[in-house]
Amino acid sequence: MKKIKLADGAPIYCLTASEAIVLDDHVSGYLNHGISLREGSVVVDVGANIGVFGIRASGWWKNIEIHSFEPVPQIFEVLKKNAELSRNDKFFAYQMGLGSKEDKLSFTYFPNSPALSTSNPEMWEEDPKLFQRAVKGSIENAPESFWWASIVPNFMVPLIAWYLKMGKKEVVCNVARLSNFINKENIRQIDLLKIDCEGQEWEVLMGIDDKHWGNIGSVVMEVHNKHRRLDKVRSLLQDKGFSKIVSEQEKALESTDLVNVYAVR
């Protein structure tokens, strides 16, 4: 774990500096297409990673409540430090994943690229070139501070992809249902449900009881569009009362099946 400064000088703990900067570059994109927060808002952040969104949101609003979930122990320790660093006493960190049932799941942890850690590693294995395309897109659309990205030759992409996936480890983590958590913590509203959990997103949605959907004001989530999952997600959100649903692919991920979905009531 190391402590660095982001582009504007804000301090943050991370495992890899470059990844923290890239994650920070994406944060503002969560608040698009009608999604907004305010003082007193409640956020549930599923797959919070090191907590970049929580750090930024705690700076933008002084009275915001954030429930952040990260199952991988090595990443969770950083999330917990960033929750403390934020000085937001309503920034809570939980070492668990969310899913359709109370369970234990095996997660693949990538030390060189923690954000890739997943309970569904097969999504990268089904198409061996998919990960390389994602890496190539990320390099071509890197933050401005990564001046060196523009001179990385194409032949280096497979080597970078190999390095990022090198040294992977298997860890077993607890998984809970969101509705059980809502009941336990007596959460009456969720203004934003943010989901970025590397292939587990449908299971997260299946862990929400009908009675709780009406208390969720907006959703932003990354969808791995395998087996028409995007259509299923859009249909579910529409059935649950979300009137505006937008699907959008980040420029860096146009050659992959990763799609962001924004939904508001």
C-alpha cells in the first residue's frame, strides 16, 4: 500500500499509482445522464475497489453517507484506509461482496491490476483477445498525465496485458444479499446504487427484494454484455420503475463487451 497525490493534489492510498489515477479519471462519469447527488444522499457502492468514488464524493458533499463493499482482502485494506482518510464518519467500508444469496465465493485477485479482480475470471478466458483489446483502448484513451501512453507501440500491448494478469491469486470471500444488508442496517433510501463488480452485476440485482426497489432512486452500473445481459438489465430496471435508462460505452472500451448503464426514476 502506498500514499500518492491525484492530479489536483488530493491524497489517496492505493496499491498501484497508475490504476488509482485512471480510476479517478472515471469518477465524474458516474454522475451523467440525470444522476445526481446532494447533501444527505445515501450511496451504496458495490465493488468499490480502493474507494476513489467515496473519497471524491466525501469532498464534494459534507453530509453524504456511503456504504462501500469490497470483497478482496488486499483491496479492502486500502478501501478502509481511504474511508479514514476522507474524514467522513459516514463513509463505511465492508469486506464482502454482494450477490443473489448469502455465500462464499472464490475471487481471482490480480496484484498488478487490482481493479480486474473478479469472481468470474472466465470472462477474460472465453475470448483471449478481449483483455488485450481493453488494454489497448485504455492506453489510447489514457488520462492526460500519462504522456507516455501515446508512444507505446502496438506490439507492447500483449506484453502489458500479460504483466497485468501475472501473479494472480485465489481468495475466498464472503458474499451477502443487498436486501439483507438493507434490513440489518435499517437503510430507508438509496439515492445511488453504484455497481462495478467485474461480471457479478446480475447476481447483485437478484439480491434485491421487490419491497426495496422503490427506495432506490438511481443506478449506475457496468454490465458485461454476455448472453444478452444488457437487455436483461435494461428490462429489469424498466420493470422496477426506472423511467430513463441510458446505455453508453466508454471510448476506451468500444472494442469490448463492457457497457455502462445509467437509470433514474
